[in-house]
Amino acid sequence: MVLALCGLALAAHAYSYSFVSDDAYISMRYSYNLAHHGELTFNLGERVEGYTNFLWTVLLAGAIKVGLNPELASQLFGWFFGALALVFVYRITRLLRDGAPPSGWDYVAVCMLPTWGCFAVWCSGGLETQMFCALMLAGLARYLAETADPGRRPWSGVLFALSAMTRPEGMLIFGLVGLHRLAVNIVAERRYLPTVRQMIWGLGFLLPFGVFMAWRYSYYGDLLPNTFYVKAGSGAAMAKKWGLPYLWDFVHFNRIYVLLPLLFLLPWRSKVSAAQEPRRSSHTVVFSLLLPIVLIYTAYVTWVGGDFMAMSRFFVPVMPLIAILAQEGLRRLVAARDAQGQATTVSARPRLRLALVVVPLLAGGCLNSYGLHRQSQKMSYYRWGLDTVAYLRKFADDRIIIGRWMREQLPSDTYYSVGGAGASVYASRLRALDAFGLNDHWIAHNGPRVGDRPGHGKMAPEHYILKKKPDLLCHMAKHQDTVYFPPPHEAAYWQARGYRWACMNPPGLRPRYYCCLRRVDRDLGTQLVEASP
């Protein structure tokens, strides 16, 4: 019952945001082509892996194939996997309790997560975040169960493989779990060689993931997605300019510093009865596994610069682990007070004691999320240049309008360049070139760096784009209320290269006009408004 109520609360919280980001439409473009044309490509006939969420993309392709709206399906899947993550959080908690009778404390983490805005918002957005989170937690829950009961079949390796096929960070999680298993062998069992069961566990990851990698190489010709070369950027400078501010946003806007001391309470030794806490070995296993994952994963996200979107998307996978560690820290702290005889008469009543601790925690989470929700509805409020939910929603909605207009008004063989290869390309169904190199091998590998914003570090040089002869150059688009009239020197510059400014006027678009450079020798119809005076 508690899990069901928390799942409903998470759905309501996620629905209050209800948006699909422009990046989500990149996967939908691939999903659409797979469902309708049998090609996992951005442009038909061009095999470039411009996504980093294989299983999510295939899942959306299945939804499209059976006639579902991908925008709606992505949000339903997001909520489903978010709710599934709550189930695995509870499962990890019960494994930690090591068979002790159920208690209200077992639901603290499950109840906290739906009150956290940054966890709820990414049930929306149309991205794979919650699917990866749920698969990662499923792998951790299964791994802990296998550790507690060596007779269980080692299926957790397969779950980690599925998570790595959903997000590349799954490889990091598997590596950390593998190091934990090695440490347990050496420290607890004085053994340096893996057992047969442990080798089977490793094969459970390597075989399906290896098959996936072999398919990737045979289909795309690369072992890494094209986005790796486009977005790759890390180091001290990246961490300082983008990663640390992104980390601070995560800690500050989720008030993680309130819970931070609780994360380190598990290893404390105290006079607590067996009835009040599980065996110390269970605490040690969970603490030695979950806390390093939180710390190392957080350091990794910070090192690579985080994300350009607000609301801590890349930190969502560690939020359930933080909630579990905080829950167990609170439980242990209260139990330790009782054992030392410092509890009052009120605190001796278990349910009231739990309420006195948990109700303020949940109320504070709700109040904080209310304030965060109000801020996220502003078009801009972050000091670090991160895109708010309101901005992401409007950006994608505008480009859906533009893309639909292009599909209806322009010839079906129109080819155009774009600086945000998501919603407009998905809606237009036209061939497109992403100027940031998302769907172009040459730009991704050879394009010059023009900035250090996460995900937008490279840009195709002008000569390369012009060599492709796009009918429209929309990566330089002007989005404004009036027709764009270029100054004479700019008009002459592009006229010499065979282009002239022209504007679209799709109904419902605000600002009203979307202006691009069009080829003067290409007939694109009469719906484009000439912008040259």
C-alpha cells in the first residue's frame, strides 16, 4: 500500500512538470525510422549513432510500431521506471534488514524520493534517466541478494549489462560493483581468485554487452557512439567551470547538505541490540557498496562537466542511494539513542518516534520542491547558464511547430542544417545536418571546438556545411517577432555564397518568425517570406 501511494505521488509530482525536452526527440527520430523504415538512423541511409540510450530508443520504437504517441509513451515509461525504482529501493532496504520484521523505517527512503523535485521531474522530459536508474537499482538489489545468499543464480551481471545498454554510465556501475566483489574476496574471504559463480556473473555482463558492442561496430563502424566524440570533455577546467556549479545546484536545490551527515553513520559502532538493527555484516556490505558508488559517480559527473539542463538529471541515479543511506543513518541514530538510555518517554513509542523524525523530513522535502517547481517555471534563473524546465519546454514546443510547418510547406526532399537536432527534425521528417556533429562523423571527429558548454563543444566550419549544399541554413536561424532584414554587408556576404535570408511564419509560433538562409537556386515554394530588402 505504501509503495502504491508513493508511486501515485511520484506520478502527480512528475505530471506537474509534464514536458518533453528537445534532446528526447533525437531518440524519437531514430525510433521513428526504426519503426517505419527498419533503420536505426537519423537520416535514412546514413549510419551514425547519434544517441546514447540504445534500449530506450528501441523501447520507443516498439511503442511507435504499435501506434502509440512517442511523447506520451516516453512520459508513461518514465513514470513506470521511476515507480519501479521505488520498488527496488524498498527491496534493497529489506535486504539490508536481513530478515528482520518489517518496520515503518523501511519506507522512509521510498517516501522521500517522490518529494524530491529533481527525482520527479525526470520521470518526465522524455529521456531515459529513470529507465537507467531502475535497471541500475535492480542490478544492485540482485547483487546484494546474491551476496547474502550465495545459492542464488548470479543474474545481476545481466541487469548491469542492460543498464549499460541504456546509458554508458552503466559500465562504470558494473566496474564499481566488480571492485566491491574483489574487495570482499580479498578482505573477508582471504581469496584472490574468483569462484566459478563469480566468473559466470562476469560473463552475465560481458556476453550480452559484448554482443551489443559487436552489433554496434558492424552497424555503425565505431565502438563508441558519435555523441562521445561530440560531447567528450573533461578535466579540471571543465569541472571548475561547469561540473562544480552543476554539483552545487544538485546539493543546494535538493538540500542534500541536510542529509549529508547521515550518509556516514552506518559504520559507527554503538551498543544497539539485535532487535534494533540487522547484523553488522549487512550494514558493512551495503555501506561499502553504496557510498563509494555515490561518491565516485558524483565525482565522475562533476569531472565531465555535468549537463546543460537544470534539475540535476545526471545525478538522478545516485538520489535513491542517498535516500537509502540517509534512511539507515536516521534509523541507526535513533536506535543508538534508545540503546544508550537517552530516549524520552515519547521516543520510546516506536511509531510516534518515527513520525517525529520522518514527518518534518517529508514536509521539508515537499516545501523545498514547491519552491523549486516555482523557480523551474521561469525562463531563466540559473547563474550557471543551465536551461530551466520552462525554457526546455518552450524550446521543444516551438521547434515542433516549426518542424510541422516545414513538413507541410516544403518539398519532401528538402535538406537543411540545424543547431538543435531534436524536435524540429523529428517533426519535419526531412533530412538534416546537425551543425554540432550529432549525426555527422566528420564534424564529431574533426570539427573545431567553439566552446566548452556540455554537449555543445564542437561546431561544423562554414566551408564544410556549404560543401553539403543544404537548401536551408537553420543553424544560424533568427527567431524573432518581425522578419529579419540583414545589414547590406551580411546580405552581400551570403548572396555571394548562394544564399539569402528568408523567414517562416508558422501559426502559433511566438516569437512569430523563424528566419533561415535559403539557397537561391532551389525552389522551396512561396511560403517562405523573403527577408532581403
